[in-house]
Amino acid sequence: MAGLVDLKSVDVSGTDVLQLNTGQGSRITFAMDRLEEQLRDWRRVHDYGRKTGKAIRTLDLSVTNNAPVLWLEASAVPSSAPGLNKPSIHRKKHV
């Protein structure tokens, strides 16, 4: 999901779950095991939402089957790509 969402915070205060909050307003919940599988599932849900014009509000991947998801209209959230620092094409020359 690197490059697709802007990670704002990670909450590990729960004993069994990990929660991520993104700059796009999403809250994703993961179980502490099966992280690789859950990251793939998050990507699948994210891609499906983009195709249908929706954005994830909440997604609970700690549930093993039929993960609950709440959607928002994609137009109601900030850009899904985090700000990248691109170098200016006009460089100042030190003389």
C-alpha cells in the first residue's frame, strides 16, 4: 500500500489487534497474526473501492471471513496518493 495511502498513526495498544489510520480518513484493523495475508486483502478491498468510486472508511481484517467494511464516496476524501517531494526542474546554481 506504499504510495497509495498516507499512514498517519498506528495503534498497538490492543492485545490482539493493530489499528492503522490513514491521511485519507480510513481506519484499518489487523489481527496480530496473518499480517501478510491481511495486507493483500487490504489492497484488494482498496482496489475494488477505487473501481467503484468508493473509499474505505473502516475495514476490519481481524475477522477471518467476510471482513466488514464501511465505504465513503471517493470524492469526499483527500487525494489517495501521499505527497511526494519532487525536485524542482529549475535548480538554482551556486556561483
